[in-house]
Amino acid sequence: MTDPTIDLARQVNERCRLTGSFALRSGQGATTYFDKYLFEGDPAILREVVEQMVPLIPDGSEVLGGLELGGIPVATALSLATGLPAAFVRKEAKTYGTAKLAEGADIAGKRVLIVEDVITTGGQVVASTLELRRRGATIDDVLCVIDRTDGDHSKLDQISLQVRSLFTKADLGD
């Protein structure tokens, strides 16, 4: 990591690292939890995170697909920084109104970059990617702030997703 990235990792770690007993969405237990909403809600840190994520966006990306809930503020900030439109991806399609899975930018026929805050197992990324592909999106990459997989991208590899991350668990002292 470069010096600015090391400093940002320290800031994110200090701001967001909680210790205790936590149940993760994946069902796994953890003694360390990164409360990503603490950096996502801090405009100075979020701005710096986004500045350092912009170069990680693959060429040809047409839409930023922020996953509910944590990926949405990151995708919104990336959209503001890059001018790329954002789609806000629900965990499941609404059953009322327009019954959409993805709100905002149209994803059909577009090269969509999945945006997530933290990936632990990749389960939600896989589910959302498959649903978006069924709706006509082309998706080859996922960009996250924190990759907590310890390099095990097997679920994401199975659906041919390339993982790009600003930080790994190790970068944050885990």
C-alpha cells in the first residue's frame, strides 16, 4: 500500500473497528466487526475512500451497482466523483409499484460494476449479480472497500467475478 492508503487504512480501522461478539450476515461469528456505517457516514473519510477507489474502477464500466445497504453510499459517492450513473440494488425486488430490483440507472444491456462496502463470503454479491445478469446486465467485477475473505473468492470465482478491493482484512490489522 502507498503512504496515503496506509494512513486511510489506519483511519478506517480506528473509526470502525469494534471488538466483542458479533453475528455476521453470513451466519459466521466474529470477535472483530468493522462498522462500515461509521466511515460511510463520515464525509471526510468517505471522500478519501472514494478518491482512492476511483482508480480501481475497470475501464468500460457504465453503471455503478450499489448493493443494499452498505454499497449504496459508496456507489453514490463514486457516482459523484466519476460522473457514472448509479443503480441501487435491493436484496430482493419490490413486490409493489414498479417491482424493481435495481432503482436509479437502467442496468439492462449495460456493463455494471457491483459496489459493496464489505465482502466476507461473497454470498450477497453472488445472489445480486445473478439477479442483475438475469435482467440483462453484464457484470465482470465487484469493487469493495474491505475484502474480509482472506483471499477465498471461491463463490465469486464460480460466477466469474473479479474482486477489486481498497483494503483487505490484513490491511486493517486483522
